[in-house]
Amino acid sequence: MITSEIRKTALSLLARWSDAAEKWWYSCPENPALGCYGTGYDHWGNHTNLKYAAAMAVLARFGEDLPPSHRQRCLYRALAAFRFSLGAHLAIGKGTLHDSVQWGNTWITALALERFMHGMYLLDEHLTDEDRDMVRRVLISEANWLTDHYEIVAGQWNSSGKNKPESNLWNGAICWRTAESYPDHPRASAWRERAHEFFINGVSIPADASDPTIVAGKPICQRFRGANFFPDFALDHHGYLNVGYMVICASNAAILHFDLKMLGKDRPETLDHHQRDLWQVLRRMVFTDGRLARIGGDTRARYGYCQEFLLPSLLYAADHLGDTDALAIVPRQLQLMQKEFDHNGDGSFYGDRLDAMKRWSPYYYCRLESDRANALGQLIVYLDLVDSMRLAAAPTIEKFEQSCEGVWSDQEHGAVLHRCPTRLASFSWRASGLAQGMCLPPGRGDEAEWLRNLAGYVRFIGASDSLEYGLTSHRKVMRHAIKTFTGGFITCGCIAEGLDLKLDDGWRSSAPAAEHQIIFAALPDGHTVVGMQFATAVNYRSYPCEIKGLHLNLPNDVYQGFRREIVSQSGTLTLASPASLDELIDLNSRWAVSGAVGVLGIYGSKSLVISRAADRRGGRYRTLFVEELCWPGIVGTRPASPGEVLIDCAWLTRTGATADQMQQTARTTSYGSDGLLRTVDLQGADGVRYRLIANFSDQPTTPAECAGPLSPGEAVLISLETGKQIC
């Protein structure tokens, strides 16, 4: 899609949404010249209103094909929303927000302003002297507060309370923006220096502590306060490996980059600190259909928030970081938006999937709608600012995909990924809900649903199902290890299941009810992942109510047309969504193919089982219908004594497999058992035969094929063609 087509699509989506957004517009009774989109409350309510104002400003400026009355309404709404929010800032004090508070001078205030500022610049010719004075007073108030009263901190682990990469970036941006807007102000130099300090502590890593490189007049180490990222640029934000907030870090650099370029202002040398390094990792975590590959999961609404702000990040990567092929992702992300938009039919971005949210939280629903509107507005404005040479470079998905090939891992964080044109395989121990794998073609983001995918779990009575910021009190990673090799990886580890169980009336246990060992191996054939799992009850007599091994999530929502076909030994099963009831369906088959992957149960159960649910269950806010393909899949409460085996299974998934190929794979795959030593022999998609050996005992064991002992919980991969150990 050429630039003009991208622009046309984005403008069309935004224009039609502006009509639907009227449902959520509120004119202030005391002053009809003021109004807001959404609740008009503080925090995200105010962010929502300012993002809406920016989107309406974009339509007022660039909506040349809109009827004059529509365009005029957009201008009126932009000014009314802008004046409502800024007038309620504590530096102005002309009024309050609709929860009777004034806003400003917080760690997140600058984000609302940053995402609005491109819109304000578009409104410039319509601003009065009073408007400009409000903007000046608000920006100066925020820059002064951040310079004089805010402590810059950084820390790798979310639990430290100091993991602040994204807020350091947006707070630095508002300081720099204010200094550039009012360069004659006596505090302008102080704001600039403060901005440099924030930026150095945005995408910061441990090596920065001793880095003598002079940037903006000082060594990096002198401005360093702490590392927010791990050395390999993994980010533990909100308590899990958070690809989304890696994008937010890139997007805030993008916003300031393009706004300064639009205004012809100087950009800070520190703005791009490690942004290029971060992007080289992050780009591997983007499906080529435009969806983020959330290898560590997501606690937000699916296809929302962080996903939206990939758009300005892609433009920034192309314009400033030299990744012109990133532009090829933009039209595909727009196609994702267009598909759901067309399905809704009411002009909303999320009207169907988030219908329940409208009732229980208009505050949050409007926030998510405004995120997409805001990002589309940024796309429209910033696209014209991308260097014409970059736009002329003929970006292609093929070149982008080829450049993503390879292995990435973060040992300390417990995350690993291998990507090639035929498979994106990953595993993260510190994922949302703990332990999550993926095996998909890199262009099939629509097939991904994150929570506990390809990792399975054992749930006990007394465990709640909530996930607060990606963490759960009922599971804990006991150990993990990662080994990588050319073309793949093996990761092994153990999760304590059933911690912090509570039963009415008064019973509670802090000890784990089970130990769950997981082996996850991405073979060097570019298609296959093999999983092996072994879970036993420990410590006391417990009551498991749900046992799921393989646990392959199969989305069945708008992006699948609410219809999935499962082909197996039993024939073709069509699953229409939503399901009429919660149920388990036995496929009477060890193998199955659905969408982009084939599945084979190797040992540990008689048949694959599909777990269905009548309600959406994808993520914390339950925003996707999801089928679960399990091996084994057991639902129902029963007692379990210490030492009892709950899961002892192996399975494989293979991208691009046909039914015939999976039948053949089932015939040629075998397994063996010697005590608690397990082996799986199979032929890869490359024609090579492999053996995966795992030691599930608590003692070192030396298999005949290995030169040395296997430690407890360890696995090795051997090529049976050469007899050599691959890993």
C-alpha cells in the first residue's frame, strides 16, 4: 500500500469513528463551549479526552474530503475538549474535571500532554491568546515540577518499584518540549538537562553505569540512575516480560522525534539512547500481519493499547533508525483495524468485543477507543514527515522477515525466541500468569492468544483466577534454564502450582500443591516445537479441579470469522463461536490441524480434547473467544495425594502442516521411558530424525546417548542422523 493509500485508510477509519464517538461526547452545562469525550475524570479519563482532542484536530486539518459541517464539528470538539482539560489543570484553576478534581504534576501527567501535542500544533491558528497562555503555564508547571520535585529512578524488576522506562521517556520529552517552546525562559537550560537525565534512564541497561561515552556534554555514567532493561533488552514491566511496553518506550521517542521535526526544533542527543538496540530486539516480536508477538503475554484487552502505538514506532524506526522495511508492516496493521471496524458496523473500533466493558467501565472503554484514534492521528500527521528517501526504498514484508531471522534470549529473565520465515517459536518463564510458549508462522498474529499457551497448568480449588499486573499468587517459577543453538533452543524449568490456596471457611496453605516440570524445544527444522511435561502432587492432600497439558489456545473471534475447523483422525469438526455452553469435546484422535499449526499428542493421554467456553476468556478483561486444545484436558474436582502424577505427557506442534503430514508424523514418532527418563524420537520437517531426552527425576541420570549426566529437570536434543548432541 503506497503512502497515499495508507493515509486514505487511516483518515477514513478516523472520520467514521468520530461520528460513533458522539455517543460519548458530553457538553458542559455550565459552559457549552467546553466538553469532553468519555467520563471527564482524572487520570485515564483526562488522557482519553486529550487523545480525542488530538484526533479531532487531525480531522479538522486533514479531512479535506469530509463535508464542511463534519470538519467544523471536529474543530469545535477539539477546541472544546482541549480547553476543558487545560482549564482544569492545577496551574490554571479555572475549573475541575468531572470528578471534581484538578490534575497535573504527577508521574504520568506528561503522557497525556505528549500524546496530545501534535494535535495542539495543528490547532495553532485557531488558538486565542488565552489558549496559548494556558498551554504555556501548563507546560512550565509540569517541567518545573519534574525538575524540582520528581525523583528519577530505574530498576530492572517490576517488584523493585523502580522500573520506569516509559515514564522517564515521556517526562523527559515534556521537559525538552517546554524548553524548546520557551527557549528564553530562565529555566530552559535546567529543563534541557533534566530531559537528558530522564532520557538516559529510559532504555537503560546495566552497562550504562560505567559507560564513559560523552552524550550531550556528559558521560552516560554520570546521568545513570539505574537499569530498566536487562542486557539483552528484555523488559519486566507490570511483572512480566512486557513486549507492549517495549513498544511504548519506542513510541514516546517517536512522538517527540516527529513533533520536533514538524516544528523545526532541535532534538536532544539523548533521545535515542539505546533505541536502536531496543528496536533490533523488538522488531523480532512483531508479526508481519501487524500484531505484536507478545511472547510474555499481556494483561490488557487483546489487540489494544500498546498494540496501537506500534504505528508511530514503525515510522520512527524507518525515518530515524534506518529500518525502512518496517514501513511494510503499517498497511497490515491498518488491515487488522479495518477488519474489526467493519465487523462492528457502528463506527466503533471495539464495539462488539468490548460490549460488556461499556457497561461496567465507560472510563476504560473510551480510553481504549481513544488510543486507536490517537495512534491513527499520529500516523496521518507523521507519515508526511518520514524522509522521502525512506519512503522510496520499496519496503517489503519479505525483506523484513529475512532480517528478523535468528535466536534471541534473556537468560536472567527466562525468555527465548527463534524466528525464521516459517516459524516464530518462543518461551517465557516470567510471562503473564507464568510460563508461556508460542509456535506460529510469523505472519499469523491472528492465531495467537497468550495466556499459558503451550505450557499448561494445574489449577486447584482455593485458587482465584485473577491476574493482577501479570502476577499470580498461585504459581511460582522454581527454576529455569535456556540453551540456544543455530536454528532453535531448549528451555527447561519447574513451576510450583497451587500456592496460596484459600478455602471457605478459614483454611489456607502457602505451600505448593504440585510441582510442574516443563521442557520446551524448538527444533532446528524451522517448523516444530516439542513439549514434555511432568507434574506431581506434593506436600499435602489437595484437590485439583483443572489439569491441562499442551494447552494450545485457538482464538475463535472476529479475526477468524467466529468459525474454526479442526481436522483430525475423526474428520472435520467446525466450531462456531460463541459456544452454546462450557464443554469438553473429545476428538478421538492423537493429531489435529487447525489454522496455522498441526498438533500431535505423543504420550500421556488417549486423545486430544477441546475445551470450549460460552463466554470470552482471552486475557484479564476477557476480550477474545478462545478454544483450548489440550493433551491431556481434565476438568472436575478430585483428590490428589502427595507423589501422585498429575501430568506425564509429550506433544509437538508444527507450523504449516497438513492433515496428511500430521498423520505421517503420528506414524513415525515414538517414545521411551526408563524410570523418570523420557525420550521422544521424531522426524523433523527437514527430514532429519531427532531424539529429545528429558530427566524428570530428582537425581542426575546418564543416558546411553550422552557423554555426561543429565541434571534433574534437564533435557538434551540429539540428531539421530549424526549421533551428535545438538544441545
